[in-house]
Amino acid sequence: MTDELKRDPEDDTLANLDYLTGLPNRRRLYTWYSELGENTLLHAMFVDIDNFKRINDIYGHSMGDRLLVCVSDHIRTVSNSFTARIGGDEFVVIFDGHLSQDEVYARAEALIEGMSGLDFRRDILSLISLSIGIVLNQHARQSLDEILSRCDAAMYQSKYNGKNQYTVYDSEDRSFEISRNIELEMEDALASGQFKVFFQPKVNMISHDIVGAEALSRWQHPLDGLRLPGVYIPVFEKNGFISQLDMFIYEETCRYKSRWRGRSYANTPISVNMSRLHLYDREFPMKLMQIADRYGIPHGELEVEITEGVFIKDAQELIHMTMALQELGFMVSIDDFGSGFSSLNLLKDLEVDTVKIDKEFLKNSTNSPRGRHILRSIIAMCRDLKIQVVTEGIETKEQVDFISHCGCQIAQGFYYAGPLPADKFEDFAAEYKQDTLEAYRFRLGKGAICSEEGGITGRFSGDTTGFVGHGGPAGTAADIAQTAREQNFTYVDGILRDHSAISFPGGSVEHNVIEISPDAIVNDSYAVSVWIRPRELHSWASVIYIKFETGFASFSPLAWEGHGSFRIRNSREVNGWYDTAVCQLKEDCWWHVVLSYNAITENAVCYINGEPIAITENVPTNRYVKRIMVGGDVFQPSFIGDICELVFFNDAKDYDFVRALHHSYIDSPDYTGGALRSLL
């Protein structure tokens, strides 16, 4: 090694030393470099500690300082060359240029592999690693900034490639030049419209309906083409430019939503990321409100995504920010849930609207029975807390089946679509946006066991062809009528002129019933409206039976003596029987029954002839409809009587709605039902 590249400068003073590690600081590095002869050959290395901020956040700055001292000693010892700490968790090593490339690579590998063997807490070491950028065969005639810029670009490439590795700068590789030029170009790029908004859809895995999207940035560079966020976001987070980009993406999202007015997907909620820098800006919620109001966007259609790691840094500030956003009507979600170590505290302390399960957490959790059980429990916990769950990174049908059976209905991932430019997203949304969240109406007249919309069909019990799922053909009316005759069904006059009803003859368990596709109910909250005329009353014979993954709901005109019942069973509880008891419905009279369950308030309400007859509170939510039966259930002999005007709603209904619905029937000039106007 040449004298001028010796490891420890002898003339260091306190002003030239890093106060914490004792290494030369940035000032001493530049002074030392300026004293090298211009023909001096050297190799340079830029070392960054991966996830170091997480250590400060979780364990405190004192522990972070101790870790820095330990790692700096490791770097100095292994590199055996001039080493400086230039700030935070960043180190620079200058090697004698006469070292072979293989020797430089060997020292980089030793630095990375030696991290796990440091004399430090194992739990902390398991969280960190090193990302290293190397530039070879440089001459000191260049400015140090040029050399470090190349090292820095290579280091960022290491991080982008997955961290815990080293990358050698290649002047022929355009990606290094991109990294080096990002900071120089970012301001002009934003001003000239090079940043574009892409939207990644969120899809209901049960109904296949688009229920939201996440707004994401892409950099359309005039020379390099499309730059992905992994290339520039780390730089922006480091230099603070991310806050400007966030606000630009938010405003662009509002602009697009204003353009979508009148389209089927106009009210689709869109989520936008919020960086940590906004956390300390008390005016941030008002800024969002002003932009949304300028474009006329309802606040409830905009969601602010906060990365889980933000919570660790300053929990109280995040709690305050969440409350401020929600008070203005914005939704708040936690992104990358499960990627850190604060997940349970998040659920305890933050009243967020949505949790987005991290794609890596999904991937790692599905590899073992224990992991799958934990994931299932987390989803159940979120749903019990009335927090919507979105699973990111869904890429396979197997993941769709597993996650939906865990109780999560909303997915975001390449199985459905990756991030799409605005025009492609509009095409996707127009195709996928369905009327799932409205209502499915079954007149149950002659040949009509499919919904009026044609999207949901059913079958008579015993039909070997089975019901046809969402969006499929319903078969001809003649075919259905023939099946009805074979199953002993007949048709009688309904409650409206020229509208018939199906007369159910009764039978043994699961016989002489109609099965409706479970796609008719895809939400936790729901309501069912139906007109019934009992012919014979038998205890616990069901008119409607809905089987969930975790229980069932049913309605019996006679449950026990003198009472009917809207019963909800939660199979997760030993004594999980919840009965909303009503009066016994008399025979040979038409009754309008509406059953409503609100998963937010956990209230079950039974309305009869437009009036709320009974309510039961604190009823746990059952999830994922697996089966819907009309005219019977899986426990008792089937219902004997007439049924018509069956409607499934994918939300709970209140008194005003039910009363108006009831009067839409009885005030119709075609009404002939003769239902009792009062139960008294």
C-alpha cells in the first residue's frame, strides 16, 4: 500500500473525526483526498446499513449509536483501508488501486457475511444487512464527488436488487447513470409532466367487482423510457422530494376522478400514499381537503395509505394525523401490514379503515401451517375490529382461494392486474365494474328463478344440471318450468297483478327448495326482502337459509310457540346463537319480511310489513357466503307456503328504506296481496 493511501491519517484532530465512531469524517475525507497525487490509482466503496432507521425507531437512538460503533469497527477492520463515516449510516472506504479486483470483491463479501457474526444482539443483527457500491480503477485527478456519485449509484442498485449484496459500477450500464442523474433531473421532470399516475385495481375476489384502486407514480423519462419507483423513490425519500411527488399524485388522482363523472366506476375509492414527511405537517389534512374540494371529489372516495413503519417513528403524531384525516371524511389505511414488528400495536392504537397485508408477509405465511393459521387469525381480528382487509401481491388462483376462505374478500395483485396507465385502467374498470353492491331481484314467478338483472341464477332442488354461477346462462323458461313440475312445485298468484309466486310443497330436509348462487351476497352487511304466505306452520321450518363460512342466518315464521325468528348462528362460539324474535306469522296471509344485518354496528333487525319488529345487538359477523336456500334449510323439513318478490341487498337497510320499499308494493295499482297493514 502506498504511503498516501495508508489507513489512519496521523494528523487527524477532533474537528476531522466523527464524534461517535472515531473514524475520519466527511471533512477529513475530502481533505485527505485532495492531498493525493493526481495519478494515484484507487478503488472506492460506498457502504450503507440496510434498515438502520428501523433500529432507531424500534430500539431508540442510543441502541442505534452502539450499533453504528460496532459496524464501523467491522468495516474498518475488514477493509483494512482508509474508512470514513460521512453521515448517518453511510461509510466510504478507499482502497489502494494496486489491489486486485478479486481482493476488493473478497473484502466486500467478508463485510456482508461477517455482519451475522458481530458481537451484538442477535435480534438486532437479524434486521440489518449491508448494501455496497463499488467503483474500480479510478484516478485521483477526478473530483471525489464524481467517484462517490458512481459508488452511490451502485449502492442504490444493490438496494434495488434486494439489499445485502454489493454491486460494481459499470459505466456501460445505463441504470447507473440513471441513478446518478435522478436528483439532477427530478425538479424539471415534475414541472414538465414526466411523472404519470398509474392505477392498480383492487378487486372483490368473490364478486369479481372492482372496488378500489391504488394510485402509483411512474417516471416517463424522454431518453430512458419508463422508470419504475424502485429506481427513484429511495432517492426522493432521502432528499425530501417525495413530499412534492405525493402531492402531485394526489392532485392528479382528483383530476382523473373528476373526469370519470357519469361513468360506472366514477365513485370507486382511490388510495394515495403518504410519506413520513407529511406526518409533521399539521396542515396536511387541510391541503388534501382543499384539493379534493377544488375538483369536487367526495372525501370518502379518497384514501390515504400510511406505511406501517411510520407508526414506529412517532406513534402519537400518526394517531393525531389519522384522526385529523378521518374528521375531514378521508379514509386511512395501513400499507405493508405485517412487514414490521408493530402490527398488533397498530390494531390497538390506530382506528384505521383498512389494513393492507404485505405481499411478502402473504408469501412467507402461506409456506407453513403455522403461518397460514397466523394469517387467518390476523384477518379475523381485523374483521372483528371492523377494519377492511386488502391482501397485496395476489398472483395465483391458489392464493385467491386461500385468502378468500380466510375471510378477506379484497385483493390487489397481478392475478387481476398490475399498475395500469390511466387509459388502460379506465378500460379495466369499465369491464369489471358491476352492480354487485346494488340488489338482485327474483320475482319467483313462472320460469323466473334468475335475477331480473340476469346475473344471478338458481336451481330447483334435484336439478342435476345445477345452478349457473354469476353471469352465466339461466336456461329457458320451459326447462325451468319442467324442472319445477318434476319437483312438485306449482305457481299461484303473487302480490302484484300478473306476477305469480312459487308454491313450496314442503318435504324432507333440503328437498323441494330453491338454491340461489352465493354470489347474490358478497358483503358482510346485507338485507333480504321477501313476501311469504305460510300454508302450514312447522317449528323452525325456514323460508330463507344463508350458510356462511363461520355460521348461518335463517328466518322461520314459527320458531317456538307464538314466535317467529331471524336467527344468526356464529359457529366460532359455543353458545353463539343470536335470535331476533318476532311474532308468529299467521297462515294464509301475505307478509312482507325484511331481514337486515349491519356488520359495522353488529345489529340484526327484522322488519315485517314495513315496521321494525325486533332488533338484536352485538351479533358477531359471519363471513363468506357458501350457500343460499329458499324454502328450507339443512336442519328441518322444508317450508310449506308461497314465496315471491325476493330481493338480496349487499348492504344493511334502515327503517326509512324498508318503509319506502314496503309502500312501493302496497301502494302500487297492481298490488293484490292483501297483507295486514298492522300487526296489532
